[in-house]
Amino acid sequence: MSAGDVIGLGIMFVGIIAIAGMLAGAYQQRLKFKGRELELFAGQTAEKAAQYAAHNERLEQRIRVLERITTDRAAGLMGEIEDLRDKPLN
């Protein structure tokens, strides 16, 4: 093996190491990007979940009001029916 061959082999190893370093750096940047993307997605998902929970709570409150109106009117209606039964027919 001549000195030129050794130098060429050394340059080839340095080139391979440089290329591997660049690929590793690019891969790390991609991982950072994907991590940030997941963080943003998680934040949006949490925000949507909170909105759905608030909407669900409002619907439950409305249902409670409707149930109360229904049961109050049913009790009042039963009282009116009983009052009519107690009244003599003319």
C-alpha cells in the first residue's frame, strides 16, 4: 500500500464520518420537529376536550331545567286535576 492509498483511504473515512454527522444532524432536526408537532397536536386536543366538556355541561344544565319544568308542571297539573274532581258539576 502506498502513501497515496493511505491518504485516499483517510480522506474517504473522513468523508464518511462527515456525511454520517450531517445525516445524524438532519435526523435530530426531524425528531425535534416531530416532537413539536406532537406537542401542538396534544395542546389542540386538550383544548377541544375542554370545549366539549363545557358544551356537555351546558347541555346537562339545560336538561336539568327541562326536567324540573316537567316535574313541576306535572305536580301542578295533578293538583289542578284533583281540584276539578273536588268541584261539584254545575
